Amino acid sequence: MTMTYPFPVSADEFKGKRVLVTGGTKGMGQAMVRRFTLSGASVATTARSPLPDGQAVALFVQTDIGTAAGVQDVISRIQQEWGGLDILVNNVGGRMLRTADTRRSLMTTGRRRSTSTCWHPFVSTEHFYPA
């Protein structure tokens, strides 16, 4: 069966597939979650904030995947609930440090937020799809 969203979508294109879209509650991530869902996939997503009203996914993990603990939370829940993934979409990006004082402070403490936010795709990809 094909439906329109805003283009034709096959309802069984991703039937039986387990999909994780990180950062899937807003913007492009939300659109990808909707598209995979309409195509028959079981979709999991993540966000730091609660799942918005009216948005439904098969599995939601509220966590900050810019941290090692957040990435491990997602990996553990996916493994526990689904036993693995078929498709991984690393949608979350890094953050820019806006002021010189903030950059200097984070660099001297060794806690670069932009670096920790950007490494999650490597850790999660390595876990779900080992070499």
C-alpha cells in the first residue's frame, strides 16, 4: 500500500526493521522518525527532553548522548528491548561554543562539550555494527 506523505511512501518498505534515530523529537530527526514509522519500521529515538505530546515511537530513551553514560543508556535499552538494530541514523550533531570565556574555561578543565557531543556516533556505531 502506498500513501502520500508529502510524497509516496510504501507502508512495508522497512517492515520488520529496527531503527534508531538519535535526536528524533525535532526537525530533521522527527521527520526521519515519521518516515521510517510510516514505512513499517519499529523506531526508537533519543532526546534530552521528554517526548513531545502527540509524538509516538516504539522506544524512547530520554538521555544526553553527548555523554558516555547517555550513549550507554541507549545501547543498553536497545539491546534489552530489541536485541540489536538494523538501521542506525546518527542525527545529533555537536554544539559550537559561543564565547571566548566559555571556550577557555572548558579547554582548561579538559571538558570540551563539543568534542563529547560529537564522539557518540563512533561509540554507538562501533557497538551496534562491530567490525
